[in-house]
Amino acid sequence: MYDFNADDVFEMAEQLERNGGKFYRSAMEKVDDEENKNLLRMLAEMEDTHEKTFIAMRAELTAADKASTVFDPADESFLYLRALVDTRVFFEKEIDVSSTHEILKSAIQAEKDAIVFFLGMKEAVPTDKGKGQLEAIIREEMEHIRLLGGRLANLKK
């Protein structure tokens, strides 16, 4: 069983948002129409903002918040969480760029995975260390799905 402290959670959240920004910027290069490029650019910028939020939240943690909660001399908990973020959410993979439709579908799935990650990690964040901010970011990620889904629906028409 892995146990994560708040510092671990915020560091992985920062990485998740960096991966998200990179994902959207990469996808933006593959899209031809300006309207969808602008949507992907906006989403990349929102991921950048989320990363800054997590950096600020992490900076306010105390030494106790950063202390290991279990004996883990090899830092396996941290490595497990990093692997989860890098391979499960906004991971580096071949994106089907055959169409804007496929790019948007990939983005929706990545946003869903991010929400699941944040919901699971929310339990490791103390209320006084930014749980409310984390909930706000989850709501924003849900809004990303709404925006992407709306754009995807419009493509089908």
C-alpha cells in the first residue's frame, strides 16, 4: 500500500498539468482550422494556470506536510505516483492526428483521466492545505470536457 503526503500530491499535480499543456500544444500543431487551434491553445494556457496554482499551494506546505508518512527509503511511493501521472494521464503516446475529431476524442479522454486522478488524490490533501483549490481545478477540468465535447458535437454536424 502506498501512502502519499501533500507534497507528493502537489508535485505530481504540477507534472500532470505540464503534461496537459504539452499535450494540447502538440495537438494544436496538428489541427488545421483556426477555431479549434484557439480552443486547444486556450486549454493549454488553462493547464499552465493550474500548474502555477499547484506550485503556489505546494510552496505553502509545512515541513510536516512534506514529511514521509511511511518508511520509504527508496522513495517508491513517489516513483509510483510519477509513473501513474506520466503513463495514465496526458501521457506521451502517438495521438491519432488523422482528424480533428480524433484529437478532440483523445483530449476528452485525457481530461477524464485527470479528473479521476485528482479525485483520488484529493483525499491525501488536508482541508487547510488547498482541498478547496483542488476541487475548483476539478470543476475546471470538467469544464474542459464540456468545451471539448461541444466542439466534437459541432464537428459531427
